[in-house]
Amino acid sequence: MKNYLLILIFLTATPAFAQIENNMKKNTSGMYGQGSQGGIYVYDDGTFALFGYATLVMGKYTLTDNHINFIPDIPKQAFTVLGRKNPNIKKGVKFTFTRAF
């Protein structure tokens, strides 16, 4: 009887969790990846999430004079994103990070 009850609970709980909306991608302005293990989510509300292997840095960004500035919520999680214009890249962007993940 216990097994039937556990199976019933599992079957009813799974669809309920499947309906929860993924807020990480809901209001995303863009996702810029570096390979398959790292990248940056940029959100409409001025926040970002930089992720890599066993790393997550969250913070705010500002756009001024065609520049983007990332400010981490925790100052000791400082990082630098370098970029340059490459006319050979027709779609997307490439990132280089100055600190290893």
C-alpha cells in the first residue's frame, strides 16, 4: 500500500513542477555563450548572470556611449570581458575572459 501511495504522489507532483516557468530565461535580453560551459545572460531589468564551470557571478550592467559595464554584486568576484569588432563574425559574438573559471 505504501508503494502505491508513493507512486501516486510522484505522478501527481511531477506535472505540477513541470508547469513552473523558468524565470532565468523569461526576461532575457540575450544569452552570449563561450563554448558549452560558460556565458552571460543579460536581462531587461539591468542585471546579468555570468556562468562557467562551477562559477556564477550575478550583478548589474550599464550601457553608456556604446560600452557595457558589468558590476558584480560581490566585489571580490571581479572579472573582465574583452571585446573587439571582427567583420568576419556575421552572427553572434565571441568573448574572452581574463580570469579562468
